[in-house]
Amino acid sequence: MNRISVRAHLPALVIALTLSSACHNTLSPVNVVGMYTLSSTTGTVGRLETPVSGSLVLAPNGSAERRVSYYRDSTTALTEIVEAGTYRVDHTTVSLTLMGDNGQAMYAWRVTATVENGGLLRLAYPRPADGTIVEIYQRR
């Protein structure tokens, strides 16, 4: 009967285990599927560019919908903007491609969100004149 010495093969075994664990992807995409509610906005100037309320839906099939309401004028009248499109996740970054008019617009808005602790999504985009607008969404 042949005996195999574990001690003799221990260095090769350690190297094989180290290499196999190094190839394991520890930064797998985060599950972002769900409904989110706008909880805060920063970087806006004036009430006409500050969302009053909003929601973001990320579906299991990769579709996305963002609904945001703004004041239309100096009254309390609101205008709801509905954008639809797709999203994809790369580790903790969510890349959205949204189209206005409920997905019917001719242009696409590409924006990224970052997954943060506590079920938060941080959506950041350039302000038309200067600066950055940041919308924080809380998972429901």
C-alpha cells in the first residue's frame, strides 16, 4: 500500500489554496432590487430645482423608473417627471440609463448611484450651472 506524506505535499497544498482564494471575487454586486423613496437633496438652488418628493424603482429584470416631483412655479402646484430605462450593478455602483417622458424621450440620461450603508442609494449628477446635485434614496 502506498502512503502519501501530507508533510511532503503541504507547501504545494498551501500554494494551491492561496491561489484559489485569491481568484475568488469578494466584491460581488450588491442586491439593489427594490423600491426607494427620496429622503434628501443637496446642491440645488431654489425651490424650482429642488425635488419635493420622489421614488426610484429597480426591478429584478434590470428595468428602472425614477419619479420626481418639482414645484412648477411660485404656487404649490407640482410637476411630476417620470423617467424609465435600465440599470446595471458593478460592485456598489449602480449605472442608470433613463429616458424622460416615461421612457419615450429621444435622449438618454446616464447617471450613477452609489450603494451606501443602511439601504441608501446616493444619486449624484452635475448641476446645470455649477456644482453637483445629490439625491439620497432610502430603500422601503
